[in-house]
Amino acid sequence: MTQHENHGEHHGSLKAYVIGFILSIILTIIPLVLVMNHILTGTALVFTIMAMAVAQLLVQLFFFMHIREGDKPRYNVQALILGVVIVFTIVAGSMWIMTFNSQVQ
């Protein structure tokens, strides 16, 4: 096996990329249609948009970032978990600070 052929083993197939692309488009269009046509409002709309965002995240991870592939997929998942913890800490801390800033008048 040449080095080029060995390098290609960790890349997805064209079929996987096309499926991921189509799912990404669908998961982007659904919230757009809901907002533009006023199908949902309030909490239901926000919940649906958040659910589509999480689904979009999972599609990106599995179809494009190959989170479950590779020699050591455990390291990929650990790095992902660390990233999620950091993002959660930043977002939660920012919201906490903004909440207390709005109360001080």
C-alpha cells in the first residue's frame, strides 16, 4: 500500500458526505421555514430551533469530523467533551454575569 492510499482510509466516502450535506441542508431549512411562516412561536419555536441545532451538531460530528473513526476514537471523544465543558462554562458564566449586571441599578 502506498502512503497516499493509507492516508485515504480515515476519510469518509462520497456517499457519507452527500448524506451529511443533505441532512445539514434539511436541518437548516426546518427552523427557517418555521420562523418565516410563523408556524411556531415562543417557547416551542426556541425549543425546536435548539433541537435542530443539536441535531446539526451531531450530523457535523459524525459525517464530517469522523468522531467515531480513527485509531484512537476515544481521544476524539475526550477532546470533544473537554470542548463542551469549556463552552458550557463560558456560556453559563456569561449568562450569570449578565443576570447580575441587569439587577444592579
